[in-house]
Amino acid sequence: MTELPERNNSAWSPSSRELERRGQRRALNRRQVIIAATSTTFVLGTLFLILVNSPGWSVVKATFFDIKYGKEVFPTVIRGMWVNIQLSFIGGICIAVIALGLALLRTTKSPTLTPFRFLATAYVDIFRGAPLLLIILLVGFGVPALRLQGVTSNVMFLGTVAVVLTYSAYVAEVIRSGILSIHPSQRAAARSLGLTSGQTMRYVVLPQAIRRVIPPLLNDFVSLLKDTGLVSILGVTDAVRAAQINASRTFNYTPYVVAAILFLLVTIPMTRYTDRVIRRRTDRQSAEGVI
């Protein structure tokens, strides 16, 4: 019997040329990091020096960046920030439900639902075109003026309703764009398998559409969190209102800076997460050859 040649079990090792390439890439990366750090330090350092050496810096520092006063007002501002977070999450749930219904109505081709499709289109046009501030004023002051029995005049509830009405129009268009981005062949394939129109939308179209629009929906949620501060014009003691109350007593605007920092602490991680989701989706599409 002929003996088989002995298999080479030695581990693979890169060639000298490959090792040289890796070393060159590492050296290039280190050089780019050094250049980026140097340029960033120079630019930020220059801006900082210009700021602190400006003639009015001492006044600006005492008026906007009073650390002692900031610590004093921090508890009241952070309690108001909790109101903003509650409004965002409660409103976000309501917005998701209403926006999904609007998007489905706007994309349906059923003749029976034609009047509702026209109403959904009018709703989106009106609330997407009107400024949020005006909607808050109209709902917050107009509804109590009607003196309707059984209708609450709670400003926090009415402010949330106004935000939900406006943002539902924006989010509905985002979801609708996701639905329209699904290729018609997906629907045709689902119908050929015996699925009804409703089942096709539920099991085939919507899962793909929602996955595609997650990044813009996260951006809308970040905007929602910031815009909940507008309900303070109705008297809701959120972070902005708490900062306004404290600033009006001393004419020191440090509470506004404290409120801004709290908003940034919440929105920046969400923004970075959104960027990460977008980057992962782009890399996945590039790997799959999807344009």
C-alpha cells in the first residue's frame, strides 16, 4: 500500500512582506493619531485662550458659569429634568402608536379607507407645517377656554398632547418612507405564498421597514427630549422652567447652563448610539453589496 505523504501540521505564519505591511500600517495609524491630537489641542487651546482673555470674560463667567450657584440650584433643575424624561417616554409611546396608524393609512390603497387616507394626509400636512410652539399654545390655552365637561385642564397633560400631535406627523412620515422603501417584489412574493394584504404588511413589510428607519427614529426621540422643554411656557416645572425661576430671582443665568448640561448628558449618549447604529448598518450593507 502506498503511504500517504505526511500532512504538514505546522501553524501558518505571515510572510516577512506581510509583517512589513502591518508595521507600516501601524506606523501610519500612530502618525495620524498624533497629527489629529496635535491639531485638536492647538485649535481648542487657541479658542480657550481667546475666550478667557476676552475683556468681558469675568462678567460672563460670573453670570453664566457660577459653580457655587450652580450647585445650589442643581437639585431643583434635576427634578425638572425628570419631568422632561417622563414626558419624552410617555409621549414617545403615544407617538409610536399614532404615527404607525397614520403611516399605514397613508400607504393603504384600499378604496374603503380613502376618506381616512385623506384625513391622515391633512393631519400630517397641518401638524408638520405648524410650529410646535404654536401648537402648545393653542392646545394648552385653547382647550381649557372651551370649558368642556370631562376635559382636563392639567397643563402637563395638555403640553404632552400638543407634543404628541406634532411629533406623530413627523414620525409617521419616517415610518411611511421605510414602508415605501421595501421593494414591491417582497409584497408579490408574500402574496404568492397565500398571505393576505394585512398579513403581508404585518409579517413581511413592517419588520423590514422599522429596521431601516431605526436611526432616524432615534434622532426624532433626541429632538423630542429637547422639545419637551417648550411645555414650560404653560407653567410645567420642567428643567427649563426650574432654571427660569431660579435665574429670575438673581439675574444669574447659571441655572440655564446647568439645564443645558443635563440635557447634553442624556442626548449625547443617545446621539452616539444612533451614529453607531447607522455605521453598523452601513458596514453591513457594504459587506452584502447592497447600495
